[in-house]
Amino acid sequence: MAMVKFNKTDRVILSVAIIILIVYSYFLYDDTFLFSIDSSNEKQIGSLSMSSNDVRKKTLESFQWIPAKSNQSLNEKDSIFTGEKSSAVIKLNDGSLIKLGENSLISLTTRSGNVELNLKYGEIQTEIKASTKVQLKTEGENLVLENNKKNISKVKIKKSKLSSAKLDLLEGSVSLSSKTSNQKLALKKNETLDVASTKLSFPPALTQLQGKIDLITPEQMKIVLINPKQGFFLNWSGKNTTNEKLVIAKDKEFQNEILTKTNIPPKIFINELSDGIFYWKVVGKDVKNSDITSSIQTFDIKTLKKPEIVSPLNNSSIQLLTKTDVKTHKGEVVYNWESDFALFEYQLSNDDIFNKIIDTKKITEKKLSLALPQGQYYFKIRGLYNNQYSEWSTVNKINILTTKIKELPPLAPTLITKNLSSTIKISPRQPSSISPVLIRWNKVNKASKYIVELSQDSQFTKTQNYETTNNALSFTPTDTPLYFIRVKAQSPEGLQSNYSDVGNIKTELPNPILELNESLIVKSGGIGEKAPSVKFELNWNQLPFVNTYFVEQSTTSDFKNVTSTKTGQNKSTIEVNKPGIFHFRVIASIDSTSLKANLISNIKTATYDFKQKLKSPDLLEPRNKLTVFLQKDVEPFIWTNWEKEKLAVNYSIQISDSPDFSKPLLEKTMTDNKFLLKEKLPLGNIYWRVKANAKDPAMSSSWSKPSEFILNHNKNNEAFQ
């Protein structure tokens, strides 16, 4: 590239431009030269003869504190503040000096030729010339300090925010009086006089002062920043409090404090935080040195992301072809960027320092199309929010090359959406729906149309072709879950470009969702009846790209022993021929050119329960009509025994002296199929019967046919004792 030489005139213009740029840049940082905040309409009463470290001044008309410098003039009603480890000396017009210690705030006024000191808090030393007075405004009352000697007297005054003023005589002779009282008190050396303890003023009892801190900043304030260091203000007010501290945390319990600031003013600037939701409060001390805490509020910080250019790529070359004049031919360049802003300002130039702006506008879209001739271009963009600009984006450089041709094919398109994903909406018992995808590519100069090819294999042995005049195509996958895509451009003359790079469309397939219409089937049968076969109806959602399903049935949940049924539908009827617990699942089989996979459904469990009425037991012992002879002084032990029923849970036995069992002598229930009779029974005919009990009472057996035995005694017919 040839070097550009500046002549004398160019160098002068460049130098003036740089100077103007520096001046305006400084005004952006400090505009006090243009708009003075130090001016006052009050008369001058002195000057600041010495300023050390953090000393600030505020006029009556101003709301802003400005740094105070030595030899700066002081006017009526000006306020002076000294920070930590700072001091200042005020020289009044009469030559007397007032020295301010650290952390002090004082305002100055003159009344009838005398100085009036309004000490808010802190420590001062003041000189009082011979036969002059100094008025001290404190505790809601004006006090008068009067020099009783011909020489200069000096007094130190100290006051905190919540305590009364305390006076010490340093030199000379000074008396203290009040405008509301004729009484005078003489200050003594080495003795501190507490104004609150005198009869000259009557301040409220400090113990009755209630400390309070209020947060003025609105709750849940949304803070939008255009750069991380821009910052914002938090406002609060305190009453009868000291040692205020700002606390900011990420949690409401303030377990994770991320920022604290002490000795804070009522309006504090914050620029140390990142994006997110924060909790803040102000804590302090009251007159009893007890903790005072404000309410807890939140604020939300959002820093807008400056624009980032995503296309065209930086330092890229754009090739243009034309049959006309190369110098006048223009090609379309589309800039795309990402940002959180909604309003933008861009600049386009032929040089990287943007000496000459070719084009600049404010726009709301996140892309810009420009028709540009061949050449080298530099492009940058910045966001605009509430009349504030973000930083400029990284400068994007492109080189447009135009070639004159008789007839050449278009350039190959570039896929913008290279890897696409399609989703499937699941509807129970209904075919699933597939969302379409949008295939996009960059526009190609001189292309009258585009040919989009889709194939199930990466070699494109078999394709589906679509033609469009746009640089986008909406496509819904129907035959396979994986497609390969490529695009080529065609000119009006029918010349075709090379293919673009290869992309793909992948459909994420869900597993089938199995449903069981009836998970419990209960059948009942008579005595000895065999359990019939039953059918379970299974349904699942129809999945795209799936033509074959395998329904698996197992008696175990781990499916080690499986019976499989193949079907092409999304439902199946499974028949089981015996009672039991059965587990079902469905496997959707995908067998396409581009993808082979098996998708396994959830498991459903079904129960077939067959209930059968129990058979009445056959009575075995004692035999029917058996006579039992009882011996004297021997207890009766008679075993009763009957046929065992394998499905019975227990048995019931009844013993009576009447064949109709209207008055049973004994009723018992046992789990065994035998019973030892030891109870007292009358002599004579004894009848007994048994029934088998099932878990379901309705399935219990009927009473057995009664059996009879005869009790006899050799001695008499009385009951055996």
C-alpha cells in the first residue's frame, strides 16, 4: 500500500482537529468550565488559606459538593466539609483564622459585623479579636463568644452529630452568653464547658431522641447500565444517627455481603457491582450507641451488552462479478450483530480511524444492508439508551473485490443455519407433530434462484430438491430423523454455483409413552372352574419415522424372560391365559438410511386375579355315627379331622347337640385342618360341621355335610365333668 504524505495545510488541519478533540473530551469529563457550580450571589467573607486531603465546598445555591482548593474565596452561607484525615484553615476578611479538624461540617454567616458559626459536627479552633464577638449557632439557640481582652483569644469547639457542643479555652479570656439570657459564663482554661449543662440553652434530652434511617431510593428499582462502570446512586436519610454504613448482599439474610461502605453521605454512588438482584440496607448508631437498621430493599442491575458484529467476518473478502463498469458496480453487504440495545448508531468509513464518515444513521434493527462498490470498508456500531451511548463495537473490516466478466456462475452460498434441530410435540393416543425448521443461507449476488438439496445420506445419492427465490426455506422432516442439506445458487443465465458446505437437520425423538386401559382384571369362578384367558389393551403415542413397534411382556420387572409381539400400529391387544402380575413395555424401532435406533417406553404393570369359590371340606374323623365311650375320671380328648383345602386361609367348626345347629355348643376358627375337642359336652348325639374360609368372604365354602358321633358313659347319662 502506498504511503499517503500530508502537505503543510493538511498537517495544520489535522493538528487543529486533534486539539479540538482533546478539549471536547475534557469537557465530557469535567464541564465546570462551561457551567460553574462555584458561583454565589452572596458577598465574600473570607478565603480558604489551607486545604489538606478531602476538603469540599458547597454554595447556598448549589446541590453539589466540589473539591475546595487553597486561596479559594468563601462567601456568605457557604458550607465547608472535611473528610477523614483532612483539615482546612479559613481566613476571614478581618484576618482571624478558623481551623477545621477531620470529619467536620460548618457553614459561615456574618451578623452585624460579627461572624456566626453554624457547626453541624466536628471540631474547629477559632480566633476572636479584641473587643469582637463570635456567634455560635448550636442546640437550637444562638450563643455569643466575646473576647474580654485586648489580645487575640482562641477557643476550641467540638460537637458530634448527637451530642451538644463542648468548648475549651485555649488562649486569652472569653465569656459565653445567650441572646435569650443576660447571664454570662467565663470560659476557664483546662476546663471543658458542655453547652447542654449550662443554663444558657435547653436542648431536648438526648435520651429521648429516636434514631431512624429511611431508604429513599424506590423499592425494586430497575437499573439499566450501558457499561459496567457507569454506576448509579442510592439515597437514604438518617435522623439522630451516626456511623452510618451501607451494606449490600446477594441474599436477604445478608449472609453473603459483597459490598460495605462506611461514613457514607445520604446520596452514595455505586459502580462496583455486576448484574443481578441485590439486597441493601443502611445501619448506624443512635444516641445510646445502639444499632439502628433501615428496612431492606432490593434493586436489579442489568448491563446492556454492547453490539458485537457476527457477520460478515472481520477481514473477510467479498467477491463481486459484473458485466458493467467495475468502479460503479455495487454489491449488497449485510451486517448482522448481537446486542441488548433496541436503538443503534453505526458508522461506515474507508479508514480505520474514521476520519471520513461515508454513512451514519440511527436504526432499530440488528442488521443492516448496504450497497457498496469495490473497496476497503470499516464498520462499527454502538447502542443508544436514554440518550447515552455504549462503547463502539470492534471495528469490522471487509474488502470488496469486483471482477468484470462476460458470464460466470454465482458464488457458492454459505449456510447461516448449519446445524438445525427439530422438536416433536407429544400428544397421547394421537400422532406426534413435528415442528418445521428454517434453513437459511446468505444471499448471493446475481443469483435468480436457489436449489436446496436434502438427502438421508451424506453422499447425497438420493435427494429431495426444492427451488426458491428467497435465501430461506421452511422444511418439516417426515421420512427420517436425520437429513443432510446443501444449497447452490443459479444465475438468470442458468449457470449454477458450487454447493454450499453441508449442514444437517436432526429431529430429537422422544420415547413412546405407554398407556394401559385396564391394569387390574378380576375374574370369579365356581368350585373347580379353570381360570379363563383375559386380554389387556395397550396404547402408545404414534412416533414419526417409526413403522415397527415391539411389545414386550414379562412376568418380571427386569424383563429377563420376554415374550415379544411385533406390530405396525400404536396399539396392541395382549392375551394372558393364567392369573398373575405382568409387565409391559414398547420398543419403537427406527431403521432408516441415516439413523438406526431403538426407543424404549415406560413400563406398565397389570394384574390378573382369579377368584374361585372354595369346596366344602370332607369330614374324616371321627367317623359318622361313631359311639365314644367315656371312662370315669378321664377327660374327653376327641380329635376332629377334615380334608385340607389349599386355597383356604382358615377353617370354622361348629359343634351342636341338634342337627340343625340352631344352638351351637361350640364355635371355633383355626388355620389347621384338625381340632382337638376338650370342652364339656352333654352325653348323647353330637353333631359337627366345618367350612373353609377364603380371603374374600364371598369365595368361602359352604358348611360341610354334618357328621354325628355319640357320647356315652358307663355310669349315667349326665354331662361329663
